[in-house]
Amino acid sequence: MSDKTIPDFSFEINASNNYHHIAGIDEAGRGPIAGPVVAAAVVFDSFDIEFIGINDSKKLNEKQRNVLYDEIISKSLSYGIGIVDNHEIDDINILNATMKAMKIAIDNLSLAPDFLLVDGNYFVHKEYKYQTIVKGDSKSISIAAASILAKVTRDRIMEGEIHSQYPLYSFDKHKGYGTKQHYRAIELFGTCEYHRMSFLKKLSYPVQGELFS
């Protein structure tokens, strides 16, 4: 039943009884074994905006996400992006890195939100009132919009800058996720500077020396 849920502005409208600027927060890239984790925050100034096909970014294809990415930016009152790289993920763990990316995204908004709607079941922020929503990217348009901005931003980093530096890993194809192709590349070439070493150790994968070190 949840897979058929279409996000709407119900959570935003409910929160607007007490708050004015409501930000949806979500992230992309918690699971990959390479690359950054990226978060986004999105604020809309109206709750009667129509989006065709907006949903959890994982339920959309690349073309749909790219179209919605531009539409979200044009229709939002403000949006912010937060990026935490793989080295910091290794240093502070993925949960803390995700929280940091979300807080950076909030700080990068052009206005301070009054209230946050956050995807998931865990979030801590001392400055803002917030509500966590499990599968929020399938329920709240603001969170769905944030998930799309985060996903598109991260994919463009992986298939652009990172892939161009290390094309042997085919980051443009798997975006750093642990596919058979990706693991095979690590077997052949070792790891590169963008791999999350803590993830590879956690998976007990035989990691070789740094490529081009």
C-alpha cells in the first residue's frame, strides 16, 4: 500500500497552523561504498503548487528526476544543498555524516525555516522544531522534492567530477553503489581516494592498495 502513496502537502498544511517557512529535508547516498552523502532542504511558499509525477527519488528514473529537479528549483522559495565527503564519512560514521549534511543544507537555505519535515526516524537539531516522517519522501512533497535535489546533485558529482578522475571504476554507471561491476573494479585496480574504507572493512571485502598512490 505504501508504494502506491503519492506525496502531497498534508504535512506542510498541518504544520502551517503554527509555522510559516517549512523545509523538507532528505538525503541521498547513505548506502554506496564510494562518494559523498548529499542532503537537500526545500522550502515552498505555497501549498497549491502542482508537480507532475513528483515522488520519492528512488521511484523515478533519471529523466524524470532531471525534469523535476529544474521544476523544483524554479518553484521553491529557497533550497539548500549539503555535501559531506567519503573521508569525513569514514571519520565520523555515516549516520553523523548524514546529520551533518542535512544541517549544512539547512544552513545553505537563503532564509531560516520555522519548522523542518525530515525523512526517516532519526534527526536532532537544537535550533529548529522538526518532525521526522518514516518514508516521508513518499508522503510529503517538500521531502520528495528534497530527495530529488539530493539524488540529482549526488549523481552529477559521481558521473562528472569523480568518474572523470577515475573512469576505470565506471562511477557514471553505478554512482558508487556496491554492484558486481564496482567490486570487480576494486579487485582489479584497488581502491581510489573516493572509496569509503569503513564501508569496505565493514563488509569484510578484500581491499587492495590505493590506486595511483
